[in-house]
Amino acid sequence: MAQRTALPLVGSMVLVVILFLSTTCASSARAVFLARAASFLGENNRSPAEWPRAEVSPPDTQDHDPDQLLELARSLLKDGHASDAEKQVRAHLQLKPDSAKGHYLLGLILFKQGKAVESLAEYTEAAKYQSPSSQDLKIVALDYVLLGNFAEADNWLTRATIWNPRDAEAWYHLGRTKYNESHFARAVSAFQRCLELDPVNIKAEANLGLSLAALGRSAEAEKSYRNAISWQSAASSKVAEPYIDLGALLLDQNRDSDALPLLLQADAISPEDSRVPELLGKTYWRQNNLTEAQLQLEKAINLAKDNPANHYLLAQVYRKQGMAEKAKTQFELAATLIASQRTAPK
């Protein structure tokens, strides 16, 4: 799900917007986006102005209208041509370096290319000239998600939902962020708000189920998963997550027979998701179907080699089939992975 600038990430990236919106004044003060810029990129607490920019040579701008370049960039981005859009917006900025619209658009383009650090630098530059919108704050937050900084993502998504409380997508991403922070009750609230605004949002309903399950509210979680599955029953392209998550929930309740058809459906939808053969292997092991358990666990390990639980369970499958040497190898791999994970820096 992204290229990033190879820079040391020291401390926590602090990109702050202090934006004062007066409820008693007709005109808003321009935002101050730079108040907390500090040490994320390492070395000597470099300011956002010193953050690295992608070195892309813009096209020749002679005789070009900067506004037309900006519109062309928007059109290219809309059509999915992010790289070409980047070239055009950089040409626009060569002609108008203080263009807030240009910097905001470049920040969005870089985000869509997975270049979170460069994207944040552009949003910071843009805010020198014009206050960001709630949409801009949302993209800033998603840059932080790409960087694994969920606390900052939470901060800006919360602000985005305050500024535009009817943005269902912002509520969805806030729910995902709260879940990643293990704030499960708050995640439930965010997903419920998303669903109030977008009542048949399959991903929001599935993630609501995931959050409810984390709170131990299994019956409610199962209902949410089944809702998400039923909502896409007639769709030609389905989302695998509710099948996977419901299958896992049912396995936790020792309802293996109920879980199996859901996991097989998930396998048809998303055969490259390592969770599917992992759960199928576990199901077949419980049902004493050793041949299928072996096939599924071997597939799971091929897709994700660093999961010690899969190596351990495959070792048991091998051992039960009399494959002593293969079992020994898998037990040793499981032990090595567990040891390495315990000693890995946190």
C-alpha cells in the first residue's frame, strides 16, 4: 500500500497548525502552520523550510500560463496520472513560487505517490500563503498514517472532523487511527458517525465490527460483519475483510464449520492475503484435515515468512503426518523468529 525519502526519523514529527477561526468576526485570520515544526527529520532541529523536496526538473515554462498549468495538473491527477501532474504543478510553481494552490496540490500529489515527508513539506509551505481546508488537514493526517505516527494523524483528523463534521471519509480514517492506537471505544464512535453520514459504507461497517470485537462485544461484532457481507452480496468486486474478520471471530468461538465457508469466500476474493491461508490452515488442523492444513499453512508462510505461529502449527501438521525432519525444521524456525522478535529494538 510507497516511496519515501531515506532520512533518519528522529523523535516525533511535529507539524502544527495554529488556526484561529473567529466566531464573532466575519473574516478568518490566516493560519499559522509552522508553530511546532521541529526535529522529525533529525540532525539539528531543521525547520520545515529545510525539509527535503523531491528533485524533479519542471518542464520549460516559457510562454506558459501558470493557471493553465495548474488546471492541467488537476486534470492529470483526476485521471490517475500523478507523475505527469507533478511535473505540471512544479512548472506552475516555477512561475508562481508563492502559489498556495500550487503547493497544496503538490502536497496532495506527493501523498498519492506515497511520498509522505515531501508531501508534508509542501503543505507546510502552502500554509505560509493560505489557510488549509479541512480536506488539507485530512491529507496531512494521512501522511502521518503513512509514517506510522498515529498520534499526529489522530490530531489532524480530529481537527478535520471538527471543521467539517459531515466528511464521512474523515470519520472513517479517524476510526482507523483510533483503532491503531487501541482506543477501541472511540473507534466505535467514529465508525458509527461515518455510517450515519454514509449508511452503506462496507469498510466502515467491517471496521466497526473489528472495534466491537476488540471490546469483547462479540455478538455486535458478528452482526456488523454480516451486515458488511450482505451489503456487497450483489457486487462484482467484493471486500475480503469482513469475511476474514468474521471467520477469525468464529474460530475464536470454536465454530470451525461456520468459519470455513467464509474463509473460502475470502480466499476467492483475496488469494494473496496471508491471513486467509493462515486461518484456513488453522481450521483444517482442527478438523484433522492434515493435507489441506499443510497446503494452506505452506501458502501462508510463502506469503508471510516471519509469522512464528504459522511455522509452529505447520511443524505440528508435519509431525502428525510422520514428517519428523520437516517438523524439526519448522519448530526451529518458529523458535528463531520468536527469539528475534523478543530482542528486536522497539
